[in-house]
Amino acid sequence: MIKGKNITLRLFCEEDFDEFVALYNQYSQRGEHYPISLRSLAEHRSDFKDKGWWEDHRGHMLICDEQGQMMGTIFFFKGAPYQEGYEVGYTLFRREDRGRGIMSEALPIFSAYLFEAKPIRRLCLITDRNNVASQRVAEKCGYRHEGTLRQSFFLRGDYRDCELYSLLRDDCPPLTELLQA
């Protein structure tokens, strides 16, 4: 568990499943940039069974508020095998939690944690070109824009351009510094 100023990042527990799946599958709360696929409780449990959603090259953490309420998830995974580092993704479950600085606090903490825990040089994240809020989060958290991936993502019946951002190890403040702020 990693405690920030207003949020906590923690690993999933089996007891989290019912609430997580209900929030994850709440289509009406998904933003227009989030994939529309829904997953069953059985699929989530099967994925969780062996390694608990935390492995060498992929992992998920919950983002919780000070009372322990689930607000979202943040994760990493190995993208293309030839690329250095990991891709990072995130989502908030409820519309009312957007725009409150939750992800602007969670992303730097998660990034610094990955740099301290993994022998990697870079992290990247990819956003829908129209997801200006996510692009602002990336930039506010020190990620730099690297370019546009043309028609690289199929969402809601359309191919979308995406923006690629990266953060290098040398550009990331140490985790202890972020947790003291």
C-alpha cells in the first residue's frame, strides 16, 4: 500500500471483486475515451487467480480515497516486445471523481514506484487524441509528448488517432520526495 496526500494505491484483494466488477462494468459512468468492452466476474477472477494482478511485466493497483472507497485503477504492462519499459494506463470509475486531481496525484506516485521497483528506463502512456484531460494529466506529471499514432485505436466504431507520451527515469522525482510533498 502506498499512501499519498489524498489517495492510496494498493493491490487488489479477492474481496474487492464484486465492487470492482460493478464499477468497471458501469457503462453509464465510462468516459467517451474508454473502451466499451465489459468483463464478467468469472473472467476477472480467472485472471486474478494465479498472480493476483501483479506480475513481473504487468500489474494493476486500485486508487482509493482516504476512507478506502475505490475511485479507479492504474496499471502497467509490456507493450511491444522491442520497446524499453512499460506502458501505463488508468481510469476513474465515476464521472464525479474526474477533474479533482486524483489522477494527477496517482500517476507520479505510480510512475516513481515503477522506476524504483523495476530496472527500466522509460514509461509511456497513450491517450485518445480527443482526450485533452488525460493529456493534461500526462504533461502535469512530467510525461513528454512524443508524437501521434495515426488511426491506432478502434473505439466505438471509429479508428482514432492517439497521442504518445513518455517519462524517463531521470525525469521522475524519487518516490520518497513525492510522498513527503
